[in-house]
Amino acid sequence: HGTIIKPSDTWTLRAQKALLATPTTSTLYGDEQKRNRDAAFDLLDALTKSGALPVNNAALHVVIAATHCFDKTITETVVQDNVNPIDKIERSTLIMASTVHQQPAAALIRDAQRARVCASSPMLFLTDRAAE
């Protein structure tokens, strides 16, 4: 079973016609959403000369979803198998974060948590051990 992220059918647009104008708020539906999204990408394309100019001091927000499936219930996994399911979720989250941030797992966790995470997910730290 995969995770599906479905945006709302209605979007809220906050805009100003001019720099000193009063901000306005409006609701966008279906076709208006597509038109405004396309207009935003066209503007970004024009401002950056199709990507030739960098966009400094900008933020890009990325949403990533993951589904974790277990063969047993959480309680059965903990009691019968003596396995902490949180370790598996933490491992996959660190793998995704390492990919997105282009950083090794060790750089993404606090030093105080390193020994615990290394014990439960040693494969995440193979490159660290090779460098030692």
C-alpha cells in the first residue's frame, strides 16, 4: 500500500497587485489552480532566464511521504519478535533525509543519539567506519 498525498480541491491565493497595494485573498478551484501554477512557473522561468540565473535566498519546500507496513501488529512485533518498529521507521527516515540533504546519516543526528542509532542501523554508518 502506497502513500498518496492529495492536495485540497480549493487553494487560497494571497496576492498584491502592486508593492504598496493592500493584500487580497481569494479561493482558487480546478482550472484557476492550473492557470495560476503555470503562471508562477512561467514567471520563475522568465526571471531566471530558463534556469541560467541562480535564485539566491530562496526556499524550496519538499513533502515526502512513506508508508511502513509490518507483517504483525506493533504489539506483536515488540512482544513476539523483540523488535522495536520505531528503529525501522527511523532508519527509512534517515535514508530519505540523507538523500534529500545529500549528507551522511551521522551528520543528521545528534551526537548523543549516534551510538543508539548505529547499534540499531549499522548499515547507515558503513562509510563512516571506512573513513576511520
